Amino acid sequence: MKDLPRVFLPPDAFVDGKVTLDGEAFHHLCRVLRLKEGDRLYALDGQGQLAHVTLDAIAKAQATGTVTGSEPALGEPPIPITLAAAIPKGERWEWILQKATELGVSRILPLMTSRTVVQIDPKKAADKQTRWQKIVIEAAEQCERGRIPEVMAPMSLGSFVASPPPGLTLACLERAGSSLFAALEAAPRPEGITVLVGPEGGFTPQEADQLLAMGARGVSLGTRILRAETASLAILTMLAYHYELR
Ligand code: SAM
């Protein structure tokens, strides 16, 4: 596949074999990359389809193009993975969003636990979620994902435990976890996987018990204690190896 610019567009941008580019997509493609009429690009609908587009007309704030072909988008893991991670301090959360997207997550759930230091002001939560989603979209375009991972609204561990997700749930427990690979072998084809990673101070013993009582498998990532962001990326890499690369 040729190395053409890629952009995710909303579903209503695709009508009768034509696409309309406006807003950030227009700015990026026509102002930053300076695409011209006749140039080609890939437009993704975020639902798993990749369209081949040729630009027909470029106006002041909008461009239109013709879809010349389409194919299923690549870049998606065979099993949807949700990363439910406690928000660490500083820039590390945004780093996790970007890297987790590259490693194939379908959803990212910011988890509020007893020892989570970062508190989200409810008045700023929507703005933060929008910013986080933007980081994920940019990462998804850059790494050639077929779908945009969803950044969910922050959730307390108590609410998470009250409505367990379907599929396999893996709680990363640095001192009480057992073999990750045994857990994966015991559930050969789960409908989805949710991975929980604690904050800098770890899950409290009560939280770990709650997760295990809910049905999560406690898993170890080895004998070293990893920083929270390392643990998130380590388990996502191990899952990518297990489901996509073996
Ligand atoms: N303060 C904790 C301690 O000293 O025991 C360490 C917490 S660790 C920095 C942050 C999170 O990363 C943990 O809650 C856990 O989810 C995950 N984690 C780190 N190392 C791990 C390991 N070896 N196995 C499983 N999970 C790990």
C-alpha cells in the first residue's frame, strides 16, 4: 500500500462515493500538507473501512474528493482490548494514551482508585476527555489503525467492580499475580480483554481483593516492580505478541 496521507473522517463525510473534508482534516491535509486537486489520500471511516480518495476541488475551508476504491482497514487486533489504568501524575497519562493506541487498544478507561493522586475536576472532565480523544486520534492516524480507540469517561474502581465487563479481565498485581500466559491459555478466545493497572502506589489490598472477587485474574508481569506506565505498555505488548505475532 502506498504511503499516502491518512485521515479519519466522521461517517457523514462519506456520501454517494464522495467525501467532504473540513475542520481539522481540511487544515491538516490542504494547509499543512498542501495537498492539491488531483492528489490522493486515504480516508478512514473509523468503523474499519479505508477509502482511496482523489481530491476534486479545494475551496477556502473545505475540500471534496471522489472515492476511487475501498478496502478493509488493517491495524486492528483480533480481540478488543480495554486498558483500564489509574491516571498517573504529569505527562505520563498522555504518553500512555498515545502508546496504548499504537499497541492496539480499543478502549481506554481512566480509573480512579484510592491511591490515585490525580483528581479530575468534574467541571473540566469533558474538556480533558476531548483532549485525550484528540491525542488518541492523532496516534491512530500515525500508526495506521483502522479504528479510533475510545477514551471513556473516568470511572471509580467501585463503579467498575459493580458492573464487570464481559470477557476476560486481568488485574496486574505486582505481588500477588500468577502467570499471565496461564490466564490467556485458560481462556482461548475471549470476546474481549480488560486489563487493569494500578496507580504509582499500587492497588490497595482491599481493591485487589474486590477485583479478584469480581472475577478478575490477578496476573504478574515478572519479579520486578514496574512503574505504572511501564506496566500498561508491557502487558499490551505481551497481549500483542500472544494474539497477533505468534
Ligand atoms: N507501590 C507499589 C509497590 O511498591 O508495590 C508498586 C505499584 S506499581 C508502580 C504500579 C502498578 O503497575 C501496579 O498497581 C500494578 O498494576 C502494575 N505493576 C507493576 N509491576 C508489576 C508486576 N511486576 N506485575 C504485575 N503488575 C505490575
